Amino acid sequence: MQVPERPSRTDDHRKAPRRRGEVLEQAILQAAAEELAEVGYAGFGIDRVASRAGTNKTTIYRRWPSRAALAVAAFRDAALAGELPDTGDLRTDAAAMLRGAADRMASRQGELLQVLATEMHSQPDLLREVRDQLLDAGVTRWLTVLGRAVARGQARPEALSPRIATVAVDLLRNEYLVRGVTDIPDSTITEIIDTIYLPLVQARIDRGGA
């Protein structure tokens, strides 16, 4: 009688080649994103992520001190990925930024965004991580693109404020989270840019009296 082959010891993550640095972090973030998409934040736990990533809890806690920090990092890793557009034209750059955001919302990142948006106002630690990890990073990207436009004379210097810089992506996010539009068309992006964003960042505001 033939004896069934036993699983190779290399199937055990403790015996597998050790991963380090960015390779290990990406494996953990990928596992965390998959867990969030499958079980939501209520069922999200470091134990399950460690098992899925083939690592241990201690390794995860060295990088992220809580499940809230890991959950937001998993979303941030995908949401803020990629180089910033720099075509020399503000309208083209803004359109590329919004199209990228819309495409991510139509993918698994959109599911993760829904999870975070649903839970964060009842979870103070999650809300704090969203503020610390996501808001400033997203603002910085838009301020960078707008700052280049100001230097080229395509936008007014007074527009370089966080609220103005991010108004376009805030409106796009509203389409997804509030109106429930999961596949945002190019026409919506064009409307946001041409009727709201560009007039706002380019217009000179007259603060003098009549």
C-alpha cells in the first residue's frame, strides 16, 4: 500500500525562507486587506491576519500597534499608491488623480473604504488612525499637484489650502459613499473639474467693497 506523501515542512511559515522589510510588510498589508474585505472590521483580528500572511503576531505588532492601525494601513497602501501625475497641465493632472481614485473605488479598495467609513465613527481608535494616516497623506498629494500648478501660473496662490486642494476628491468620494455610485463615469469627473475645481482654484476673489 502506497503511503500518502506528507506535506513538505516548507509549507509551515516557520520553516519557509524568512521574508524581511518591504516584502514582509506587503504580505501583511495584502493579508489585512483580504481579511477586511471578507469579514469587515468587526471580525478583523491580528491573529487571522498573521495566519493568512504566514507570519506571527509579534512581527505585526512591531510595525502596527493595533488592529485599527493595521486596518487603515492596509487601505492606505492601495489608496495612495502610484506616482503623482505631472503633465504640465492642472486640468490633466486633476483628471488623472480623480480617475485613479474612481477606479480604486470600483475595486476592492472601494469595499475597504465602505468598511472604514461605516465603522470609524463608532470606533474612536479607528477614527484616530484614519485622521493620522489618511487625511494628511491625501492632502499632501493634492497640495503637491496644486502647488506645481501655482508655480506655473495655472492656479492662484491663495488656493493652496487643504480644503480647497482636496475639494475635487471629496466630491468624488461623496458620489461613492453617499450616493452609492460604484462605477463613476468620466462625465462626473469632468463636471467636478470643469464646473467646480478649476473655477475655484483659478478665480481671483475680490475682497474689496463696492
